[in-house]
Amino acid sequence: MFLEGANNIDEAVGQYKDSHIVEDTDATRFPVYSCLPYPQTTTTATGTQRLHTNAVIEAGRIRARDEQYMQNLLQVVQQTHGVYNSDIEPEHDTDCCYCDIHQYKFKKIDRLGVHEAWSRAVMYPGEKYYHDCYQNARAILTSNPYTYRVDSPYRNHTSWVGQRPSPQYYTMAVHQTTRINADLNAQAQAAIDAEEPSFNIWAVDRLGSISNTSFADALSNQRHHITNSSTTSVPESSKVSRFSTIKRAIISKVTPKSGAHQGQELRNAIMDEEHGRWPDQEWRQIVGLYQERLGISTKIAYLRFKKPIQYHHLLRAGYFEPIPVAWANQNSNPLRFSIEASAGWRGITPTWRGFEDTAEERLYWTLNHREGSVGTRKPDAISKMEMARARMATAVEPPPAYYSPMIHVMPAPFKPFDRPEVSTDDTMILLDVSDSMDFDPARPNYDQCLITGYSRSTQPKHKDVAKAITRRFTDAMANYDHNFQGYQLITFSSEANYIGVIKHENFESTWSNIRIGGGTRVMTGWQKVKDLHFQKHSESATYHPVYGWQAGSETPMLRLLLLLDGEATDMDEFELELLGLSWVHVTIFLIGVDGCPHHHRHANELQRISEVNHHVSFVDAQGNTPERFVTHELLKRHLGYDISMAEFEELEQLLS
């Protein structure tokens, strides 16, 4: 929320900075984004300690209150009016109406304060605020660059009932939006690059020597400086009053600042933010290891020295550190905020337009800035569909050694990366039990880019496919590693549940305890899996109050089989977290509907992830699944070596 007494974000941040004039110590400093029950204030020998915060964190708190509610409300209205594309808002042209469409629009208008708070917090210098809540002459006043440049997906007629999108108009709008996104992203990146200081801000004043040191040494020296200053008492007479702060702010508005002065302010803001987020050596060690595992430490050092404005912007949003563990079980968090370019719901990076949410944006920023990465990995909406249809067209008959009632897209050839499974490794199963697992399978009907409805598919329900594959997998695994005690089974939907240990003898009774229903939030299940794994191996790991469990050199590897029937709402967040972990190998089984482009779009996404993160592999199946073929491919990836057909058949024979 806003700090008390503040009228806007800038004023709130100013109050926050004033409150930090009182010194503090490292030992009691925990970031507010941890969402853990630390006391709001801690009395120390040097004064009263406040938690670290910034404008992005505060605006994120405001937005998280009703973000999920608004997303759910839009989905309900879309379903009611037969709108199946998630980026189309239902509408009709009547101005005075109390239908569900206008009730949703009224709530959007009521939320403009949240919209502006978030926008002001994440905008770069020189950018303009805009929204899409006024579809008339007043829209010009919002500086919305999409207004009058993107056609409406609806036909131009007035109706007292909801309008139906036109395939022609919608497809045209998608192409127009894609082009505008690309143009605005390029302009935004060029604009902020031009805003960066032309001199080295780390070579100004008494920190000039830092410019000649490495990133790690410079960071360490700055931490030492901050730590020393934080433990030095400040005479009461030297403390700056709030009136003095306001006076300085007023003077700064009318007095031009030199480049050196601006550089000093930026440098100090960066150091304050770093110290606030990572207050001691333990925090910095975890963050440094995380950056190294992601392969972005060199890029971060480059940004810090050469593009400090962008570095500071990303730093405030937490781009350079692990995901706080408490976020996994929250309905909404800063990685689940939707990005809507035409509506002005912004992301964090200069090139945020075109992403679906902030998790996807951060995931692709990380992938595009890893060492050795060349070019961008994020396809636009049109390219995604073209690639999905191209993948769907590659379906062929599985090898003749397996029975299959239909053709399938073959998985990429198996390439071992992690060491093969050893006896100390843990095998767990994470199962999607969301509503769609019990739906009658249906594929979308497309007219150009517009979904016009759904058609039933003659294939088993996804829950039945998952059950058959899980039975075959656990039986084969038991015969492979002789673990006849069974494997831990965790389910997830809107929340996670530990079902118990599943094995051949208790398979039916254990499976009967599974309940289907809810959303698809894989991070809730992943958090439960981590807790179970580290509770078993806590002696070789440590627990951090914000970042959670940290594996040690002796922590056994976790091998996880994840069964999904679609893209989880927080899948990008899950993939982002896996990039920074070396102690887990995840094999994903993606269940899909025959002839469904959505399934193949998600499969292409998983393929891109598996190419850059060799700790993740996947196998997918559409329609009537060839169970033996899928089980064989899953075992290869789960165990980490190319299991021959003869060995696979031997494992099957042992089951009879």
C-alpha cells in the first residue's frame, strides 16, 4: 500500500528515503518481499530498523490485492459471451448498461489508481502513462499508442447484446499489434540506452577506484563501506529533518543538476538498493551463486557499469536474485501480473510489449542474456501459431515395436546430460489434478487467428491417461532400482496435497484418494515437493528465510516426473526457478488433445526450455496415447541414459 500521508508514488518513496536516515544493522534487515512474518520494526543500538522497500515493491503490493480477481472476472465474462481468445475483451456499444460486460469495464475504471501506481513505478525516464478505459475522444488524452492504430476485433455495428468478434478483424488486429509492439520495443530500448550516463558513475568522487576493480570486488567494497557506515552512530544534530528533505526536493526541481551530481545520486540509489536487498554475506553468496548458475553474472556486471539506469530498474524488481519462496503459494505475486500493451499494463524491461505476464518477460530476459545466447528466443503470437501448426504436421507412426492407434509427433532424440540415476537419488511424482484433467477432451476450432468454438475428441480423459502412465512408470522404476517401498506422489491444482507413497501393491487404493478440481498452479506442487525432499535431506542443506532451501554439495539429486495436461498459469515462473537449480532433474509428460494447436504451442515452449536447461526434458502425447512408447521415452529421460528396447521389455516382463 502507499505509505501513510503520501499522495503518489514519488512522495511515498521520498517518505521512505527520509525514514531510512536512521541507521541500521545488517543482522536484522529482511526485505519486505519475503512475505514472512518478520516484525515491522526492530530496535537496535543505532535506532529503529525498517524493512527494505521501494516503489516497485509497494506498487506490486497494491496490484496483487485484486489482480487474480480481475483475471478471473474477465474469464467469466468471456465464457458467458462465447469469447475464447484470452486477449479479447467482450464488449457492446451501449453506453449506459449494467450488464456483466459493463460491470467489468466499470471495475477496470475503478482500478485506474492501481494501474497508474504500477505504471509510475516501472516506467523508464521519458515514458508516458496511458490506459485504454475510454473508447472515445478522451482516449487521445491518455497518449495510448495503440489507439486508432489497431482495429477492433468486432464488426462496426451497435447492439444491445454482446458483439461477436470477426475472424478478419481480429486477425488484422493481431498483425497490427505485433508490428506496433516490435516498433515500440525498439524505440524504447534505444531511448533508454540514450539516457544512460556517458561517463562511469563508479569513477566519481571517492569511489573512483571501483571502476578499476572487478564486479565482485566492487560489490564487496561497497558492502564494506555501507556496513561500516551503518554501524557508526550519527549525532542527532546531523540528522536531516523532513522539512530539509522537502526543501532539497523543491530546490532540485528548479536547480539544474550536473551530470556528476546525477551520477552520484544514481550510484547511491543502486548501492542503497543492493544493501537493502542483500544485507549480509550470506544473502550475497546465495545471489552470486544464483547468477552464476543462470549464466547471467557477466551481463549483470556489464549493466551495472555500462547501463546503470537499466541495472537499477531491474534490481528494484528482483531480477538478479532467486524467487522468494513465499510467492509459490500466493494467489498473485509480482511474477503473475498480466502484461497488456494496448491497455498500458506494463512489464519491467524496456522491451516488455508482447509478453503475456511478468514471469514470461523475466524468463525470456534471462534466456536472452545468458552467456553464449545469440538473438531473441521469444516468438510473437503469429509465429507461435505457425510453429505449432508446423509441429502438428510432423506427426508420424511410432516405431513398429510399439502399438499405436494413431500418428504422433515424435519427441526430440534423447541426449544424456545429467549423470545416470544412482541409488541415492530421490524419485517423486507431481501430478496435475486441475479441472481439465476430468473434462471431455475437446480441440479449438480456428478461423484464421480466432477461436470460434470447440469440437469433441474421441480419446480418453486426461486423468485416465495419467493413471495408466503412472502405473507403468512406477512398476518399471521399482524393477529398475528395487525400491519396492514406492514413490512419493504429490498432486496440485489451486493448492498442493501429499497423497502418500504409491507402489504396485497399493496403486488403486492410493489413486482413489486423488481429488480432481481447481486451477493449474504448478508452483504450489513444486513447493511441496521441495519441502519433502529437503526434510529428508536437511542435514546437507540450509534454509534461508526468503529464498528457502539451499542444497549443499552432498544433497542427493531429486528426479521428478511431472504430469501436465496443459500450460499451468505459473509455468513460466516454474521454468525460471528451474534455471537456477542444479540439484533437480525434471521430466515432463505433457498430455494433449489430438489436433490442438495450443498443445503444440506449449510443447514448442518446453522444447525451447529443454534446449537451454538440460535439467529439464519432456515427452508429449496427443489423442490416443501409445502407452508403452511414452513410458519408454520417459524412463530414458528420468534415468539419464538410453535404455535399450531389450532392457525395457525385460522391465515390463518382470511385472507380469
